[in-house]
Amino acid sequence: MSTDDLELARAKRGDRAAMETLLRRHYDTVRAVCHRIIINGADADDAVQMAMIQIVRALPSFDGRSSLSTWIYRIATNAALDELRRMRRRPIPHADDLPEPTVDDATSAVDDQMAVVAALARVPVEFRVVLVLRHVADLDYEDIARVLDVPVGTVRSRLSRARAHLASALGNHPHPGRRHTPQSSTDESDGAP
């Protein structure tokens, strides 16, 4: 039995230290998933908190049919989607009520990151979720399919459409006669389209 399995077994029995170790181990990825799906920092933090609470509550019933990390990403994704639904029910603020965005011109990396976050916000949620699970959580297609409870083919299709939306939002235009979607080097190794 691995150290992770021992931690999981102890946490399922109510060992608080083991539970805290598991939560710390997965916190950064849960946070990244929620923040990239929701975009708005405060609302994303609410989703992270809800995901962590749900993990603690549901861990004793975790049955091991999927890996622990896949199970945790499913909880994080659902918490983020629940938060998006709650956000839609809130009154929409007027543009005059929003703070002026500030950009640190000292670093182009900050500008690039802000451009990607803004572009990601324009990708429809159904596609953004798949993009985040693939490129932020670094899940393979089968794990994404399990998290979302959809076929692997649907994952591939949504990911392809998500990349096209993101490329369009970033202002990338395909070369005439050539199909263009941004791909990471990890996609080449996992057979991504």
C-alpha cells in the first residue's frame, strides 16, 4: 500500500491530520480549476471553499471507482459550475459600478496572463470546463470524461471547440487553408486532435 493510499485510508477513518494532508496536496489544483472556470476571483474563492467542504464531507464515502484526484476534480468542477449558476441569479452591476482595470506595464508576462484570462472568460462555460480540466488540472481525456460523465468523444469535441473559441478570443486567426488550434506539447503525447 502506497503512502497516498495510507493517507486516504486514515482520512476516511476520520484522521484530521491525514485529511489536512490530502486537502493541502490537492488545494492548488482545485483552486486553479475553480479560478479558470469562474474567472472572477472572489466567486472562484467561494467555489474553492465549497469544494473543500464537499471533499471533507464526502471522503468517507469515496469508493475508489476512480482515482482520488479525478474524484476531487469532479467535486471542484461541480462547485465551480454551481457558483456560476448562483452568479447568474445575482443582479448585474452597471459598468459605472465596476472598478477600472489596472495593468502593470512593467511585465509583458502579466499582460499576457491577463489577456489569456480575459479570453478564457469569453469561452462558453461548457467548453471552458474541458479546457481547464485538460490544461490546468492536466487530466487525460478519460479522466475528464469521468469527471463530466460524458463520452471521451464528447471531451475531444468540446476541447477542439474550446481551443477554437480561445484562439478566436485571443485574436489568433488561422492561416488560410490551414486548420489552426493552439495545442500544448502534452497533447502530442496523448493523441489529442
